[in-house]
Amino acid sequence: MELTKTFTEEQYAAALASWSWLDLHGKTPRFTSLFGDVFLEAEDGTWWQLNTFEGELFQEWPDTATLAAVLNTEDGQDQFLLGGLAMAAFHRRRLRLGGDDIYAWAPPPIVTDSFSVDEIAVFGFVAVVSTAGQFHQQIRAGAWDHGHRDGSGPVDGEAGPYGV
């Protein structure tokens, strides 16, 4: 089972437009994990990972050879591609991805604190990554109390983004 996907330049541009608050300049998206984390190659040959769960951009690898070596290990696949979860979604849940799809959680882990395979579903790549960028930007702006993750209701009597 392939643990990465590629998308068109247009799909990457649409998905990453909401991440403009991060420094993506000079970095070209090359592939994604099946969960929408984007792997970008910089002009200097270094590789970066846009972690859509954490809302962070990390410089992880100094070159393509190092990236390939890491992602060709089981530990690297689990850490950076969520390989075990992708395999469980595919084999146990029988979730199949179309050309424009990735796996995502519904509701997302930032709300539930859970990465349960039973909560994985199939969604469009652009919609998931774009929404994640908007969500993380709101968190950074203080528009959502992300410490309130238990789903017990509004914070201080007011609903946050997405009614949480």
C-alpha cells in the first residue's frame, strides 16, 4: 500500500492558500501523507513538513536522500506518514481513497484528543487541508480556546468556531 499521494499544482495552491500565515515562500509541495501532511522541497534542497495536526511547518531533512532513507523505515512511516493508522483505515475499516481524497478524523483530534481508527473517514484533500489552515490560524489569533477539547460544550457560554 502506498502511504503518500501527489496532487496537482492547482490543488496544492488551493489547499495551502489558508496557510499563508506560515512562511511557505520558496517551498514547493511534492507529496502528502494519506492524512494531508504536506512535504515541501525548498529551493536550497532541504525538505519541510507541514504538519496539519499541529499547525506547524518543520524543516525535517537536509536533502532528498535523507528524507527517502527516513521514510523507507517503519518508524519513519509511522512518525511522518501515520503508516499504521493508514493501514488500519484501509484494511480494517476498508476505507478507499479516490484521486482527490485523503483520510481525516471526524471530529478532528484537536476537538476529541483521539486518533481512533474508528473516527477516520475519507474527505477531499483541498477541503481538509484548507480548513485545517483556517482553524490553526484562528487558534493562533486566540479565537478558539483549544484547551477546551473534551466536547463538553461552549467556553464561557459562547460557542467557538465550528460550534465547539
